[in-house]
Amino acid sequence: MPIYDLSYRQWSGVWTSHPYRWWVITRQGINILGRKRRFLVLMILSALPFLVRCVMLYLSTVLGRIPLLTINAKFFEDFLSQQMFFVFIIAIYAGAGLIANDLKANALQIYFSKPITRRDYVMGKLGVLFFFLALPTLVPGMLLFFLAVLFKSDASFLEQNYWVPASVLGYSLLIIATYSVVMLAVSSLSKSSRFAGIVFAALFFFSRIFYQILSVVLRSTRVAWVSLGNNLTQIGDYLFQVSPQYQSPLWLSAMVLGLLMLGSVWLLHHRVQAVEVVK
């Protein structure tokens, strides 16, 4: 009787990977936050400006022209800019502990012991922030435009503003991506979610204060690029084809945001590891 070799044999097939493994992490993060009552209250509050804008749309349709109320591209940009306050709060609440809590519990080793790559992990965490930040920005922004078209008795509004949905999409994605990537990078710096939230808030607050000081000293708004929020506003003005609020060059605002997100991605690449490197 022949004796067969039952020892380990090298796999000679082709390795395959599931492209949606990151969704498991995203879904779990959404479920955890969805069970928190305070967070749900925050999300409900973030919907109130949308309801106010709906009333404004209705009144402009029923009463006709109303002083200081014009339904144009700036109407939608102002809504998204207004929502950045809630985006800021939601990003801290939902994102400060996304990586910090895993670092605190040494959970990265558990994640990477599964068939999950570093890219899957980061994409899964980003998916949580993208989901919750899209709810007060992209979703209501698109709904507002849809309602504005429905409320009009003719197609004149759509003919004049057919390009606005693309601007809403672009501006919303810019806001979501900036807040999500930066928040996640800051969360990877510490095992404390509270520390991550403070650092994230400081980035926006101190850059705004620094701009206000420089603008007073130099008597110019050309230094608006030092404020992260101002850079978003500057690009938003361009996307919605309205007069810019600041004299800062558009390319400079785009470069600052681009470098900020590239730096955040680099930080995530070096901080998210299965084993913490001790020097």
C-alpha cells in the first residue's frame, strides 16, 4: 500500500479578496452610535435647519417674492455652510473615539488577525463618519433642491439652476472628506478620545482666531487661507458661482486643504499598525 505525503503543501492557487470587507466595520460603527440617545438627539437637531429651509421654500412659493429671501444658488450654499456647525459637533462625537478607543483596548491586533487589511480598517472607520456627516449635508441639500423644483409652477427654476445639484454634491463631499479624514487622523494620535476631540476642535478654533488677528493687523482678508473653515467657504463660493467672501486666492485654499488631507492620510498610514512600534 503506498504511503502518501500528508505534510503541508504550499498553496498554488490565486489569492482573492472581498472588496467590501470594510463595510463590516462601518456597519458596526453605525449600529453602536445609533444606539446612543444623545447622539440621536444631536442628529435630530441637525435636521431643524433643513425644516426651516423647507418652510422658506414654501413661503417663497405661496407668497411670491419676499424681501431678503431669494431662492438661488446662494440659498443652497448658505444652508450647507450653516450645517458645518453640526458637522463639526457630529465629527467630534462620532469620530474622536473611532481609532483612539481601539488603541486604548489594543484592538488593532484583533482586527488585523482577521482577513482585514489596514486599508479595510481605515475605509471602514471613514465610512462611519461619511455616513453620519452626509445626513446633515448631502442628503438634505439634495432634498432641498428637489423640493425647490417641485414647488415651482414652471421649469424656469430648473433651467436656470440645473447645475446646482453638482455644486451641492461637490461642496458636501468636500466638507465631509475634510472633517472625516482630519478627525480620523487626530483620533489615531492618542488612546484618549477626549484628547482627540480637543485637538480637533483646537485646529479649527485656533486657525480661525489666528485669521482674525492677522486680518485686523494687515487689514486684509487675503490671509483667510490660514483658517480651515474659511478655505471650505472659499471653495464653496467658487462651486456655487457667488462672489467670494475673502480676497484669498482660490488655489491657495485648495492647496491648504489638499495638503491637510494628504498629511492626514500619511499620519493614518503610519499610526494604524497591528503592533505599536516603540522607539
